Amino acid sequence: MKYLMSVLNVMVMIGEILTDNNVSKNSIGFPEIEENNNLKNKDNRQPVFMPATCPPNELYYPGDQKDDWICDCRPAFLYHPQSDSCWSAFQRGPCAVNEYLILPKDSVIPICVKNPCGADTYVIFNGKCEMLGSISACAHLYPIVAAVGVNATTLEIDCVKLNLESRFGEGQPVPTVDRLGNCQPGSKSSVNRKCDKIKI
């Protein structure tokens, strides 16, 4: 019940912000419980899924002021300036057939590279092609439930712990990724060098 009240408080707060900013009086937002708890700001506000406000694959991130919010890429998604969109790392996205989008270690701009597996949603993991989301390749972590996915901190393929918490569950979710610095690697803010404006 305590968690449900916190969700309702966030929804009311978002409604007030949207009304104050004349964005929309009918928008509803949902806290993204599967995302990183460390993304909350100093007032304990957390990113919110706002499909009427943010483009696809973006969340509404809080700043330090009551009315300070910004749309940016979800964790493990990359901002692609040419398409002005966020795309999942290690998937085709805006790339040609048999390519996927990655973020080179020495860059803030993602690039398209050849997918060695030759099929979208397949990646090299432990020396062989595995489908993103596959739990069999991460069975060695049992009893922890994990799947092949993109680590949101390193933007590398890894076994990523799955959060099986219900959105309306009683308990608080367990954070699934850690975040370093003010911006996620590959985010729109990182590409546009606006990390110092988001104080999380």
C-alpha cells in the first residue's frame, strides 16, 4: 500500500507540473520502477514514463527544481543525432540491414557497425551468438534471474538482472544498474554536452 501511495503521489505531482507548464492537462505518467533508483534527484523524484510528453524510447527525468524536467534516452538506449531519436544499443535502430548501433569507448556519438551474428536482436556473448533477452545464457547465475542484455552503465553485453517486481507491488524495486556521473553514456544530454544541466 505504501508503494501504491508513492506512485499516486508521483502521478499527482506530474499532473501539476504538466498543468503548470501548459503541456497537457490529461497526461498520466508512471514511475519507471525497473530503472535505476540512483536516477532519483535530491528530492527523491525519479524518472517517469510520459508517452504524451516524451518521444519514443525516452523518459521524463527530474531536475532539482519542482518544474525542472527533461526528456532523455532510457538507460541502455543511445541518442542518434542524425535521426534525433533514441535507439536500443546493439540493435539495428537507424542502421542498415546486418548492422547495429553501438557507442565507441572514445566517443559520445553512436555509430553503426556490422553485426557479427547477421540478425537483429542477436549479439556475441561468451563467444557465440545469443538473442537479447535469452535467459539460458545466464542460467549459471541461478537463483538470480538474468537475461542477455545491455548493461546500462557500461553499454556492453552482459547478463542483466531482471526485475520481476510488479508495478503495483507492495515492496520497493531492486535497482538493476548503477549510474556514473550526471549523464548516462549515449544519452541525448551526453551527446549535446548538457550533462551539467541535469543534476541527479
